[in-house]
Amino acid sequence: MNTVHGFTRGLKHNQLKRIERLGTRRVAADDIVSPELARQMSEISHETGRQVGVLINRKGQVEYVMVGTAKGIELPDFGRARVSEDRFRGLRCVHTHLLGEKLTQDDLTDLALLRLDLMSIIQVDRKDGLPGLVYSAHLVPTAAESLEAEAQSLPYEYLEPNVASQLDTNFIQLINSLEDEMARIRLTGRNRQTGRDRAILVGVTTGDQDIAAESIAELKELSESADVVILDTIIQRRPKIDPKTVLGKGKLDELLIRSMRLGADIIIFDTELSPAQVRSLSDTTELKVIDRPQLILDIFAQRAQSREGKLQVELAQLKYLLPRLVIGQNSAFSRLAGGIGGRGPGETKLETDRRRVRDRIANLEKQVDNLGFQRQERRKKRVQKHLPIISLVGYTNAGKSTLLNQLTQSDVYAEKKMFATLDPTSRRLRLPYDQEVIINDTVGFIRDLPDALVSAFRATLEEIADSNLLVHVVDASNPRVLQQIASVNKILSDLEFNEIPQLIVLNKADLLTREVIEQLTRQISLDSGLTSVAISAIARETLRPMVAAVGEIIKEVYTGAEEPNFEEEIALVANHE
């Protein structure tokens, strides 16, 4: 053993030689540290004014020798490869402390992140340099269910401190029992394994903590819609977003420890990450790291059923990932062979060179343009029939498809999941005064919808352009209802659809009191000047006021229509266009 790792500058030749010789020492396998080694380390540490440490394997051999400063020591890079979930690193760290401190947070962080067998410190007497108490800690095997029940529980456990000559812990016996318990937990977890991605959600904000919490709640809904198991959520408020790692160092260490403890295989950030941030976070965590836009793209990839939908999703994913291919073989992107964030284009397309990706994008754009032309021709035919067109728009999971089914007695796919509808569906509907209209169910919107997705789905969204009326369906029971209305209106404005007449429909009104609905109606009128009507899409009898309001607006557009008879039932003309 000839190499000393760490801060060796300024050491005398004989001091360096004495530190090097620590690498030749042996410790009984059952002992944490021998009294002789503890004394030698303490004497050198006291003489040099620096922390001195060793990494000892389970045979009692010293594999690494380190030297630091008076306040800290840095462990050598002995390989970042992850160890098995039911095994420790096979190395215990023993080092000195000169200032009378016990195990520090840095010590415990290294213990958790490196999955060391044990972290021990020897307090050095300031006067004579003799070794004092030895403080030790080890990781605690814990099942995921216990962690979820006790989110703030510590991942480590302390041993009783004592001087080196009186330490009575059988080290090998302790480690074997801990690893046996980890193996048992892992086996139990494997039997319950669902094959789903396991994620920790991360939000970082420079603003209001409550707004960040609401945003994380929506990210959780998105993740669950993508069939992801949510293990934990972390929110940090910072004066400034870290340009490299987004999070601060302390919170990043906490994230790493939590991910290891909970068995997470993916980190999802509630913000758009730059390529450099993805690279840095992936290298640090050794996990797949994706952001909110990529999660939304993945949900679209899962939901796409038609050829047109699949083409548009692939186009959106490639447009989003193209600028990130500069990272090359970075782990975050080479892991996109499957699972969350990797559906659609697949590993071969993501890891190909930029020229081939651009060629693929160009080819997809041509196909999408052709499909857009076909849609345009179908829209022309509908316009030629002089039938009013009504489009159901709104935030994702607001109940648009359920409303369409109730109005037309159809069986359009509707599920309580975000972005359940990707492919627009058209039905004919006869209003009570015998006015036929075409009603379109459209893809849902969401806050910060990825630009690549809006661009790729423009042909689909243009279905809205010919509408005579937008029925803006809102989940009135959602605590973020006003923000969701504003988000949808912003997207409509960006698409230049804000001039089309709009009716706000407060869905799920059965979950609210009359007073809350009236207050919400007043607030919407105050904010946007729009008329709103309350319904429950699952209760047909609540739809009459909405149909009446729709009829009045359509009558203004088509002034030749007869006076409506609102006592008639809504009739289905079950044509699918």
C-alpha cells in the first residue's frame, strides 16, 4: 500500500511515510478497529493537525488510506458502481476527528450514499493526541412500506460509543445479520413487484411554497396516469435555481439517500431541465432523470392508438430530444430504451446521430402534414353542410369525453386519467329545436404543455379552428380550477382561438355546495367575462341548462333557427365522422 489519498500537500516526508504505513496494518475481522491502529491514527492526526482515515475490508485489511483537513476528509473514488440492494460495500471507514465532534452529517451522508459497512470516527484528545471515544453508525434495512409510513425516519443507527480497547461489537456478525435482513426484505419486495417504475418527485421553486405544492400534486397525478409508483416527494424553496443540479447540495444528498433507501429507479422533476442539468443529475444519482415535459410526452406515447396519434407523438418526442442528443451516450438518455420517458421512438432512434434524427423528423412532418390535409378536407365537407361545430375543450381529466358520451349516448373511451383522449372524436347532436350540430371531443390541455407537443399536434388542434362555439369543460371540484381555466385560455390564445365564442361548463358540480358554485361563477365572470353553467356529466338531468345556453349561442350564429323547445329530449344522430 503506497498511495495516500486526499490533502497531502505540506506534509513532511516522514509524516507521509507514517501515514502510508497505515496501509500495511491489519485488524481482526470481528473488530471495528484495533486499539493499536486507533492510537497510530490519532498520534499522526494530532501531529499533522489533519484528519486521517482508512477503509478496511471484511478480512481486516486496510485497502485505502486518506488524509484530509482539520475539519473534514474526502473519501477516495473507489468506483461508483452500485452495489447489490441486499449488500453493503464491503468496506468500513474509520477516521479521526480533531475538534471533539461526533459523527457529522457529511459522515452519515457518505455512509448512506456509498453504502459502507460502517462509518466510525475516533475522537483525538487535543492535549496528548491519544484516541478517545469511537462513534459508529450503520445503515438500517427497512421495507418500503415502513419508509412510506415514516417518511422522516433516519436511514442509519448508532452504536454505543466506547474507547477502542473496549468496543464489544462483533463486526462480522453485525454485518451478516443486516445483510440477511436486507435480503429478506428484497425477496419480499420482489414477490410484490409490479414491474412499474418507482419514482421520487422533485419540485424546486424560487416563489411561493404553496404554489409549488399544488404543482407537485399535479405532477403526482401525471405520474400516476403514466402508471408510475410514487415513493416520495421533495420540494425545496431556493433563492436561485442551481444551474448545474437544480437542487442545493444538501437537498441533493437527501434525494440520493431517499432514492437508495426506497429503491427508486427514476427521478421526475417538476420543471424543464436543460441538457447539462440532466447530464449532471444523471451522473450524480446514477438514476434515470426526466422532467415534466418528458413525462407528458410519455403519457401521450402510452395513450396514442391511431396511426395519426402515434406519428404525432413520435414527432413531438424527437423534436424534444434532438437538442439533448448533444449529450451523446449520457446515462440519462442511453437508459431510454423503455419504461417511463422512453416509449415511442425507442433506444435506436434516440442514440442515432443528429442527421438521422433530423431526417426522421422531416419524414414524420411530411406524414403529419398529409394527415392534416386530409383533416382539412373533411372539415371543408362539414362546413359545406352548414352545420354548426361545437368543440369540447378544457384541462385534461375535466370530463370532456364523459360529457360527449352523455350528450350523444356514445361509448367514446373515457377514463379518470390524464390525457385519456388523444384522437379527436366527432358526433352529430340534435339540439332541442331540431338544429343539428357537430360536437368534437378534443385532446386535453395542461399547464406548460411542451412546445414540441403543441407543434406536433397542431393538425389535430386545428379541428378547433372551425368551431362556432367552444364548450370549455372545467373540473369545478379541483382546488386549482381557476388556474386551470387560465392555462387553457392561454393555450387557446397562443393558438389564436381566443376569438371563438366560449361557454364555461362547471363539471362535477354535484361535489360542491350551491354557495361555492355561485362564488366560482362570479369569479369566472369577473376574471374573463365568460358565462358559466354548472353540470354533472354523469347525471343527464343536469345538462338541460347547458344545452339551453349552447342553443342560445348557436341561435345567435344561425339566426334563422326556430324558437327552441327546451322540453324536448336531446336526440342522438349516431354518425361518426
